[in-house]
Amino acid sequence: NIAEFLHQKGDKRGFSFEVLPPLKGNGTAALFRTIDSLKDFGPRFINITTHHSEYVYKELENGLLTRQRVRRRPGTVAIAGAIQNKYDIPVIPHIICSGATKEDIEYELLDLQFLGISNILVLRGDKAKEDRQFTPTENGHSNATDLLKQVNQFNDGFFFDGTPIKHPGDKFCCGVACYPEKHEEAPNLEMDMQHLLEKQQLGADYAITQLFYDNEKFYAFVEKARQMGITIPIVPALKPFAKLSQLTMVPKTFHCDIPEALAQEVLKCKSDEDAKALGIEWTTAQVKDLFNHGYNHIHFFTVSAVDSVKQIAKILF
Ligand code: FAD
């Protein structure tokens, strides 16, 4: 149970990281190389993302376009099982609303129970790249709060249609996402955080943040959360800056600001190599500052940044 461990106080420092399942058609070799390169630093858990709902538009014979859902990255549950099988490290597969019906989600939960996996991160999921706004799947959920209610019902021993589960398994320990700089669609931070409070009331055990480069924004967020009565552990999550193009891509994709000091330094970089070195330096300083503020567990996003996370882990863990 990840939450129990996140609640523990003490000086012991540690980290976790997130991986993506392989793209359709790819094997697990690259994924295992990523884990191999980080496992010796003692990660406490590994998150596995889910990507259900990419859409492609196909032209019909009459010239009209039709929208078809494709699963670009299958197998979160299976990959979680494979990682758990190969490494002695707890896994947290992500369960998302996008592209999934309530029934799909139920089968994911059942499969996880068969694998003995009881930690999950409960999310709405990104909107499809081609879409302007999030489109709920028919017979699915519109937000993470509703998905959490389905998991609660499952934990209480009932399928989504109300049928009792004959042999209920272990209850799921649920983490959720939170956004120190506000979720992109929320009208304001206050309203976004009310939904985080609601998730806590629905039994969310902890929250993992969206990435951020300015620790002050994270500290202000946690302070506000505590004032609102949000008491669950809030895990800071970071992604080392690794490429020059991220200066514009990161704010656009993750809706977080690049602090002026970091942006100025990136502008001085002549190559991606320079940007990567700067990113390692910046994130290392962020982690040290988080440690000094009593945050002893750091979560890392590893996309395009595996080697950077490894360099940081070498220094700090
Ligand atoms: P929600 O909590 O549903 O929030 C979405 C919006 O709806 C917010 O503006 C919120 O304020 C509002 N809202 C929440 N509850 C309600 C309610 N009851 N009524 C009305 N409005 C409400 N995406 C993926 O596709 N796959 C992943 O594996 C993945 N992993 C992630 C891991 C982390 C740590 C983080 C921080 C994000 C991750 N994401 C992932 C991205 C995430 O799915 C998107 O940011 C998504 O847009 C929102 O997800 P959420 O769970 O925060 O949604």
C-alpha cells in the first residue's frame, strides 16, 4: 500500500518514476532498459501510464471524414504485471476514463486483482490530440471523480451495474493527480482544488502533482491545500528539462510556467546537450530544496529524460 509508506515521516529519501507502455508493435526491451538503468538507485515504485484514446480521421469513399479510435499504447495492465514479475518493485498502473467504458475499467480492475496489483492512479486522462476538448466515452466517465466512485463501488464489493461481486479481492489504494499551477480547463485554482478535496472525500489516498519548475508554486499550492482541509500526501513530480524545444513545448503541453531564471539560461544554451546539462542542474537544485522543505519522496517523469533522471539519482539517491 503506497499510501501507508507515503504517510511515514522520517529522513529516509527516495524516488519513484513513470514509464510509458511500448507503442503498439514494439517489444518491452527499451522499457526494461529504462528500468534497468534506474533500478540500482532503489526506486520505491514505478508508475505505468495509460493511453487509450488516440483518434485518426479516415476518409470515406464519399469524401466525408470518419473518426476512429485507435489504441496507440496497449497493455498498461500487462506491462504492470511484467514489471512486477521481473523486478521486485511495486507498480502503479494508471486507470483512466478517456477511451474506456465502465465495463472496460471493470475488466482492468479485475485483471489487476488477478495479478495481485492493488495500487492504482485514478485519472480522467488526456483529451485526444485531435480534439479541442475532452470527449467522454459512451458509457464511460467524464472526470476522475466519477471514476473514483466506480473504484469505490468495486472496493465495496459491487460491479458497476450494482451486481455483488462473489469473491471480492483486495481493495485498491488510489492516488490521483493534482496541479500546482491549475489544470488547464479549470476556471481557477480554487475550483480545481475543490475537486481535489472532493477526491480526498471519496477516499483518494494521495496525490501526485503535474510537473513544475518553480518550487515556490508547489509550496504555495500545498499550503493552500492544507488550509482547505486537504490532508493527503502530495507528492512533488519533476521532469528534467532536456531539449531546447521544451522551452515552448512544456508550457503548451503541461500548462506550467518556465521560471524567468531557467528560461534565460535555456536561451543561452547552444545545443540540446547544453539544455540537458542545465536541466540536470536545475532539477537537482529543485530536489535539494524540496528535501530541505521536508519532502523526502520525489516522483520523476522520464519521457526524453531517462539519462537525466539517472544522473540526478546518482547524485541524490
Ligand atoms: P479530473 O480530476 O477529472 O480533472 C479534469 C478537469 O475537470 C479539471 O479542470 C478539474 O478541475 C475538473 N473536475 C474534476 N472533477 C470534476 C467534477 N466532479 N465536476 C466537474 N469538473 C471536475 N493522462 C493520460 O492520458 N494518461 C496517463 O497515464 C496520465 N498520467 C498522469 C500522471 C500524473 C501524475 C498527472 C499529473 C497527469 C497525468 N495524465 C495522464 C494527464 C491527465 O490525465 C490530464 O491532466 C487530464 O486532463 C486531467 O486528469 P485528472 O485526473 O486530473 O482529471
